[in-house]
Amino acid sequence: MNQVENNRVSDTAVLDGKFANHEVDNKNSIRDFLAISWAYLTEKHEDTVPKKPIPVQSITSEQLEIEKEDVVYRLGHSSILMKLDNQWVLTDPVFSDRASPVQWAGPKRFHQPPISIEELPTIDVVLISHDHYDHLDKAAVKKLAKKVEHFLVPLKVGALLEKWGVPASKIQEFRWWDSASRGSIEFAFTPTQHFSGRGLTDRNQTLWGSWVIRSSEKSIFFSSDSGYFSGFKEIGDKYGPFDLTMIETGAYNKLWSEVHMFPRESIQAHIDLKGNVMMPIHNSTFDLSMHRWYEPLEKASNLARSLGIDLVTPVIGQRMPLNESFQSVKWWEQLEVEIKAEPAVQNFLNSAS
């Protein structure tokens, strides 16, 4: 095995000509594939899809036209619409019915987006974290191409966007720790512990990562997908504290724990990042694992309450102003007759002390 090549300490790593993580070697072997396939076939899958429709608050174009404040709208999964310093910023826009290379098979949405692409205002910046189908939606990118000023993307992802009709002049690629400003907002691309690939032959040929967003008044972290790793503390030391962290909390399993976090790890990542308020993302839109669909929000909510962490769980489409306190409700409990009792959090409390 060749040694991992670095340009500088904690910089983008390359192994055998492909992008790599610093702390784990997440190659998928045939044994891994068989273990995951066997688990999907044999393990009991309970409540992985909501029994009732997910609540969605519709967003109108007129509503966004008169928006003056710094505000966040969760559109579903990891798609977040933000207004900061009078600029519209959109993360990982996924609007298709399925997170899949085809629209006749694959994970299907639990709910429709609260607003269509056609109704969106001109978007100043779209941030892409990596090329997986539940984060990089070809159909959405093609529709957005004419109404987005700038696409900020990981290294080697730009070629895909160009192929789909986005002018090269609108695309800027980033390595880990690269940063750039658009108006008064600084965007920094930071590491995650994950992987990339949209097919059988392109694994880890494009980069993956998270985003730091620093406006004149607010500092926000968007995790995208990641296993828990020391990079969160490194990001927190360099860019923290954060007013809001949007942390992956969903699609976890012990079989792929190196690249997706369990809720207790998501909470710890928020702590490492020196976050003030945490919003769990990457849940409640697609069935991408074997846990109950509501489990990520329920576990994160209970852990946060035990630790005194300010956690917000807006309804999809709900307006969340950043300069006001936000009162969350456990909206998912309205959809389930019985929420399974949570296990004690004492082990996590002991490990965090």
C-alpha cells in the first residue's frame, strides 16, 4: 500500500491515486458487501417509513421575496435554504422523488419539498458536499443552473456539473481547508470522514467534505455526511464557536459506522465544534438504513436534553429565524402511536465526562 500523500498537515489526502480519509481506510471489500446484503435480507426492519404523511409547511416565492432577516429553512434530508447577509445559500439541493440513478427504483421521498425549484429566488451560492445521489441531484442541478450565481463544490465534482449544463464560470472547486468569500460571507471547505462515488467504477475519485459558513453576524457549520473523527475538534478549534451546527443524524448502522454517525456521536461532534445550537439533518426524508425513521430525532432530542444542549428540530419548511429563540416540538411523535422507550444515556454521559 502506498503512503498517504499530503500537501500539508491535515490537508486533502490521496491514496493510490484516489482521495482518502486520514483516520480510517474505508475500502469496501466483498466481505463488507455480503455482510450488509445479509443484514438487509435477514434483520427485522420496523417503522423505517412513516405510517402517516410527514408534516410540511409550504414555502411560497412571495414569502421569500419579502424575507429580510437571517433565516434557515430545512427543505428535507440535507437540503437547507438560508438567507445570510441578504444572500440566499442552498446546501446539497435534492428535489427528485428518489435518491437514485433512476427514478423508477431506489429510496423514495417520505414528503415533497416545501417549495419547487421554479419558485425559489435567485440563489447566490449553492454548496455541494459530495457526489452521492442523496446530496447531488442531477435533475435539480440542471434546473438550478440558470438561477444560481455560484456553485462551490469539492475537487473533481465540477466536471459533473459542467456535463449537466452549468457554465464553468459559475463553478469553483475546493480542497479541504480552502476558503473563498462571496460578498460578506466566507465559505470554507473542511474535512469529513466519508467517501464518494456514483457508480461501480468511480469510488473516491471526487472529494467529500463539510462547509463552514461565516457571515457578518453568524457562523454556521454544515456537516454533510461523516463518521465521527478528530476532525470535528480540529474544525472547532480553527473556526468555532458556531452559532448553529447542522449535523448528520441519520442513516447510521454498525456495519458502516466509520462513515455515518450514531446520534450520540452527532451530539459529540456538535460539542467538539463548539456549537451553540444544533439542528439534526440527514433524516426524515429517505429510508437509507434499517433503523426506525424517527429514531435519529428521538435519540438526539433525548440526549441533548440530558446534556443541556440546545437542539432544534423544525418541521420541514418551517421558518427558523437566526436572531430569535426557536421553540421546537417533537413533531414526529404525532405520526407514531408508540415511540419506543429510549435506553439510558448514562454510558454516553460517562464517556463525555
